[in-house]
Amino acid sequence: MMARSPQGQSQWARWIVVRLLVVIALGAAWAGGVWLHGAAVEHRTPPAPESWLGYDFRVDKADLSTQESSPFLFLGSVVDANHGAWDRYAGALLRRPDTLSCLRPSEQEATRPNLLAFDWHRVRGYDRDVCLFRVATSLGSIERLRAWMAGSEMRLLPTWPCRPCLADGKNTLVIRGVWTLDQVAQRPDQPIGLLNLGIQHVLQALNRRSYPDYDLPISFRFDFDDEGRLVYVD
């Protein structure tokens, strides 16, 4: 083997040191992100409804919402071929025409399907927006929705008014829940690579001061208008 020159050895040593420092920095940022993330969430997240275990989330099939009974809305408007969001949601509306199509296959045959059996593993992307809309409209009230969110292991955030949020200038009441990075990593129906998980921790640690609300990877948002009608899901 050809021996390296002193200059080559020095460059090699610097290469090793730089990469070790990068690894150490990433590890420290990840660890700091995990600790700060947990502390921040515990500080600002209100407790879940204590009575959610007392709710029955089973609904008669005839009472489950469909595209016909409760058309999917985006910012208060029905998403059809003339809507600006049609290209985004057309495929999802075709695949998820009703609430049953959003549940796990084993639950679709039940006489009274349990809405907690949401098929998180298969329902993704824009399909998830449509399906969350389906489930929320099948639940029928904000109270039951918040209980369903708690039953789905979401951490509930304080409700807040969005003024204005709709195209006609009207306000909405925003209901939000989140899954933390640690929750996502532990959920078997939410596969996420360890590398991706580490990168997200690093990014949230670096950006925490500038974007304090962006430390939660998966956020669920439901907007209701003044009449209690669900008008937006994200």
C-alpha cells in the first residue's frame, strides 16, 4: 500500500475531524430537539377530554356521511370540477366517496363501524384530508370530534378563531390536534425512517426560535363556521 504524504495525512485527518464534528452536532441537535419538543408541548397543550373513553364512536352505516350527503368543502366551498382545488382533490374524492372507504377493511363490514378504526396506514396525502372530513361530518359535533381526536392519540391544542378565514370574509373556529415526532416514530401505521426522523429533529431545533409553532410534524386542523358547519380540513 502506498504511504500517504504528510500533507495527505493532514488532509485526511481534517476530513475525519470535520465529519465527526458534524455527527456530534447532529446528535446534540437531535437530543436537544427531543427534550425541548416535549417540554414545549407539555407547556401549551391542554388536557384531552377526560370523558372520551365514555364516547361510542360506532355509527350506523346509514348515518355515515358520503359525498352526496356531505360534499367535501375547501374553505367553505364545494370542491367540484369548477373549483380551484379540483385538480388537487379529484383523485382522492374518487377513491374516498364515503366514510366507509376511510376505515380499515376489517371494519367496513361491521353493522355499526367504529370511526376510531381510521385506516391511517393506507389513507395518506390528499386522501387524508377528504377522509378526515368524512369522519368529522359523521361524528356530527365539535365535542364528539375532539373526543375522537383524543381517542386517536392526538394532543389537543387550544381552539382559536381565524379572522377572516373564508373567501367571503367570515370567521372560523379552529380545532387542532397533533402527533409529536416521538408519537409518529412509535406508531406502526406511520412508517418513518430513522434518518428522516433525525433530520426533522435537527431542523426543528435549528428553527425553533424563528418558527416556534413548527416543532410538530403532523398537525390536524378542522375549521367550523359560525353555524357549526365543517368548512375546511388540513
